[in-house]
Amino acid sequence: MGARIERWDLRLDGPLSEAAVQRKIEMLGYEVAARIYPAGRATNAASDTRDAITAVVRGVVKLTLDDQPELLTAGDIAYVPAGMSRRLEVVGPATALCIEAFRGRGDGPRAPTGQ
């Protein structure tokens, strides 16, 4: 099963905020952490043995999942199954605020996959 991207729905989810996104993800049983990525920042590709979420609260990021890029903007939530390679890159001149979250048992992050 591949990744799934969900868009924030103001009618269902209420106003977009860091607290609201964090609350929504925690209700699904994920452990969350807020991360600030400066403009131009790119992470190395890596996979994890746990299910993961990358949610964008502010900014624009390109999230590459198993070599398939997705452009995410504020309110987008990417659900990433365990074992899928992830690479995040901030697009544009603004800093990005993201929520990173993990659920399930496993050994944690795996070594970067060479990007």
C-alpha cells in the first residue's frame, strides 16, 4: 500500500494551526514532534520501520516518497507506510513548519538511501 495525501478541510478540521494538526495526528495514535526547516533545506532520503506522517503547517515542501515527488502546502498531511523512502526539501524562500509523527513498533529510522 502506498502513501496517502490528505488536505486540511476547514469545515471538518476547523482553523489550521500547529496545535490543531498535532491534535488530529495524536488522535490517530502517533507520537508527534514539530520541526522547523529553513528555506532551501533538504534531508537525506531515509526509511523507517514504523508508519510515519509528515504534515505541513506553514511553508511549501517537496516530499519525495520512493522516488515519487509530491508538493505539499500548509494543511497537507502525508501518511507514509513503514519501509517507504522519504526525502523532504523546502521549496521557495520561506521557512517550513512541519509535524513529523511515527506510530507502531520497530527499530526506528533506517540508514539513508543514498540521495
